[in-house]
Amino acid sequence: MRNQRKGLKIKGFILLLTGLLGWSLTAFGGDGLIQVSADQPDAIVYLNGKKKAMIAEGYTAIKLPEGDYVLRVEKPIDENNLWMVEKKIFVGEGTSTKFDLKLEKQLTPKGKQAEAKCVSGGIKSKDRGMVLINPGCFKMGDDSNGPAHLVNLTKAFYISDHEVTVGEYRPFDRSAHSKDCSGDDCPVVEVSWEDVQKYIQWLNQTQKGKKYRLCTEAEWEYAARAGTRTKWVCGDEESCLGDYAWYSSNSGNKAHPVKTKKANAWGLYDMAGNVWEWVQDWYGDYSSDAVTNPAGASKGSNRVFRGGSFDYDADNARSANRGGNDPSNRYGSLGFRLCSFGSP
């Protein structure tokens, strides 16, 4: 009798459990459930191209008939960019599946169209170490130094094919020197942005008709990229960088004479590595919108320098990398390069 009662209890429990399982499998009425979360707040969920929901905090639940779907989640940034991820999913009858999504920055159709029209102008001529750069368009910045955005340069400009050397700076300042690099062809260092402005003023006075200046930050990156869209001027793999740049892995922690590595496609040397280079701009945030002839922030406390140096790693030699410092400061790995409005 006791065993019969025990058997009845077990049977009753199994019936109850079966009932609960049956409810859980049929609670969706033959449908399935997806629960979606994203790392961007207020992102929109699309299924097979149709807008379904906005993701609130946590998970957003959506009931769906069994079948195959294209799940897309996106959030606009501006007219050219958006956060987005897309994946194919299957929703089974009576199932509940969670999706924790990480959105990636991508171009909108308008952004793709604008980028397709964005063409680098290349070089026009080279004269006495100054390279004439044609107007053109390029994408400035990257994920680490961004937002990346389109820049349109409408005016040609000259840029020196090398960093200003000790020999070129010494007539202005007899204390000109480099970092553990002897000779007139070594890049001058320990010059502040303010020192550079005085040197340029002196140079333009001593060489009548010249219009030397520092490059704008946009001009500098345009010239450094030389038509490329990769991490470094030579590609996306660090293994290529040693042919083009003196940096911490190959420099021996010292500067080297200019033009001893390969030039980029536009004939410019040491745009990556050797010494950092002051540019004209105040350091400030980029706009995510396309811009024309940008000149940087209207004011600030730091001036921008570019290019990496002999005592910094490969990441600092990226074409998009930027730094900034007080314009009165001097450093042993910081020099500059000249640009010009007119004839060199």
C-alpha cells in the first residue's frame, strides 16, 4: 500500500512537470521569442528590413513565428555614419533566445557615396625638397583618434620632403642640436611651437618672397597618408613599418639623419617616426561631419604634433595618431616640418 501511494505521488509529480513543460513550450502559441540587447542605447531593431522595436535598458523581447530572419540593429550617428550589426537567425517554435549585440561603426548609403567620390589629388611637382600637393579628399582620423571623417582640401600646398635639420636651423639658433645624432642632416629637436614660429618669421624675412609656415593638421595627415587608407603608410601590418620609420623597435632610442628610410608614395620621408612634428592647429575634438579646409580648434591650451618618434612604439606612428602639448614646451624627440603657400 505504501509503495502504491509512493507511486501515485511520483506519477502526480510527473504529470505536473509535464503540464508545466507543456505550458512553457506552448506559451508563445506556436511562436518563438527573441530577447535583444545592444551596447548602444536606443538602438532600433529591424527584422527582414522591417522596424520592430527600440531597445530599452536590458533586453527587448519580440515574439515571432518560427522561421529564418535577418536581424539588424542600428543607431544613427550622423548622415554619413551609423552604429550597426546584422546577422541571420532562426527562431524555433516555443524557443526563447537572447542576443547580446556589439554594434560596429559603419557608413550610411550617403556616407558610402561621399567616400566613393573622395579622391586623393596626389602630387604635382617637386622642387628643392618641397613637394607640391594637389587638392583632394581623404578620410581623416581612425577609431582611436576620431571620429574618422571626410576632409576636402581645395587648395594646393607645398610640404617639405624632410624634417627641418640641425644644419637648416643653426643659422637661426647656434644651439641647434638633435638627440644622440651628430651631423647637419639630423632632425633638430627641443624646439617649442613658439620657437618654430620665430624661425619661420626669420626664414621668410631672409628668403624674400617665401611664405613658409607650419602645415595644418589636415594637410599633414593628407600628405602622410599619400592616398592610403591603412593604419600605417605601408599597410595594416607592423612588419612593413621598419622600412619607412625609425621608432622604438629599431631606432636604438636615438634620432637618425633624415631621409634614411623609404619615402611614402608622394616622396615624403619620416612622416612616420624619427621625431614628432609640430603642426599649426590648436588641439581640439574632431567633427564627425565632412569638413572643408579645416584649421583646427579656434582656441586651446595645446598645439598638435604628429608622426610618432624614435622613442615611441609603432602605434604612435599611425597616420591618424595625434598628440598635443603646451606651445612653449620643448622635448628631445619633437621637431617640425615646413609647409608653404607659394613657390618653394
